[in-house]
Amino acid sequence: MNMFTISGSPHVKSDESTKKIMYGVVIAMMPAMLVSIYFFGLQAVRVLFLAVLASLFFEWVIQKYLIKGPVTLMDGSALVTGILLAFNVPSNLPAWMIIIGALVAIGMAKMSFGGLGKNIFNPALVARVFLLVSFPVQMTSWPKPQPITEGLADVITGPTPLGIIKEGLGAGKTMSELKPEIPTYMQDFTGQMGGSMGEVSAIALILGGIYMLWKKIITWHIPVSMLATVAIFSGILWGINPEHYADPMFHMLTGGMLLGAIFMATDMVSSPMTNIGQLVFGFGVGLLTILIRIWGAYPEGVSFAILLMNAVVPLINKGFKPKRFGVKPAVTIKS
């Protein structure tokens, strides 16, 4: 007797696989990875190596000895988590903190929910926030980018552009007075600003986003709605008082905005399933980011905003789920 296995919908014929998608994301992250190595040198290589190795190790150990299920180490998901973790920390972060971050990302944020496809929150962002709350001094000590062509030199740390604005405005300075202290837009594009390893170069992140859109790994809905929301609300505030609020371009090019919009918020596991749901999700992330950046205690808000919206994804999926195939709208009979 021939047995047929019936699985749940959707029934879509495609040559895509988890492994293919994950390694496509890795390729998309290569420009940002190369830029981080160019500006932070061997320190960037050290962080990337430790984050990836620790993430792979913890996934293997947990799957083999705790879950005792199939080991899916080669599907690329732990590799992506490791690279994203490295992208979200300073290049001078101590090795043991990187390893703790990997354990939190894999063990707490991913495997405790059952593994790939079951985690509610983005693992790398959970690790970043955990490290930020636990080790605030080390997680906010930002080495200034120094091209390797200039040779080896002592590492000089300094504030990020968002930190300069937050501290300066809090001290009563105006945007005009702070302008000489912050990088130009060209420096933001090329990577000559302080920050986490993977967020310093806008052009590298944009190239990765274009690649993923071309390969249909992601869609435009979350990045566009998130960036548009940030531009609109920061633009309104800037228009009201340009001496007290930064302009929209500043908010979109600095901090983790592009890294979050392109690589973190678009995580297919922790983001909504439908296009409308993704637009709502992106709007929420953008709005929360501006609220935290301007009125919150931290100069950056992307990580917190994405994690908060991750928690709302089940409601978004329920509220904006598509109609089931073959279901007709209710007919009202007039008397």
C-alpha cells in the first residue's frame, strides 16, 4: 500500500531551504564584515571568530546532550547568530563576555524555545541587550575606527554620534554647537564613526540589503516601513526645533538603524508572516526607536524596539492573517 504524508499548509514548491537562506544572509553580511575588519583590524577578526565559534559550540552541545535530538549545526542559523552577535558589540569587548553573549543567544534565546523556527525573540539582540545591561561600561566603550592602512596604533575610544548628541543636548548645547563633533554624512556612509562593529558603514549594510532583496531572502516591507517611520517622526520634531532635535538623515545613518532594519528586524522567525503585518511591525519598531532615542535613558533604541515588537508578533499575526483559501465572505440577507 502506498502511504501519502499530508503536511500542513502552505504547500509551496520551491528550491529554497533553511541552509540556502542562511548562507545567503552570510553573503549579504560580507561587505559589513570586511569594513569592520578594515577599520578595527585584528580585534574585529577576534570578535567574529569567538562569537561564531562559541555559537556553533553551544548549539552543538545543547542539541547533542540536552535536547538529544538531531544536530542541525550545518544549517547556517548558528553561524548567522554568531556573526550578528559580533556585529552588535564593540571590537574591544573581552573574550569571556563574547562567549557569555553566545551562550545567552543560543541557549537562552533560541534553544530554550525549541530551536530554529520556534524562538520568539531575535537571539543576537537578546544577547546584546543582556550584555548591555550586565556590562554597561564595556558595552559602551567604542573604539574609534582606524583604517589598517594607517598601521597599528593604540586603541582610542570615544562616544558614538548618538552618544554625543544625547550627552550634548542634555548639557544644554544646541545642534549647531554639536555639529563639529559628529561625523559627516559621508563618514557615516563609509564607516568612519564609533559604534558596534557591524553598524559603522551605511553603504556596506545597504549593499547587503540590496543583495537579500535581489535574492528574495527578505521583502521591502519591514525595512521601508521602519525607516519611513523614523524619517517622518524625527522630521516632524526636527521641523519643530532643529536646534534641539537631529535631522532624519542623522537618525537613519547612525547607530544600529540600518543594521536593525536590514538584518535584525527582518528575521523570518521573529517577524510577522504577512506583508501588512510586516508594515505594522516596521512602523512599531521605528516609532519605539525614536521614542527611546529622544526621551529614553539610552542614546540608542533599535535593539529594545525590535525585541519589544518581537513580543507583539503573535498578536500581529492573529490580527492580520490572510483569509483561508475558499472561504467566502459572510452574506447579509436583508429582510
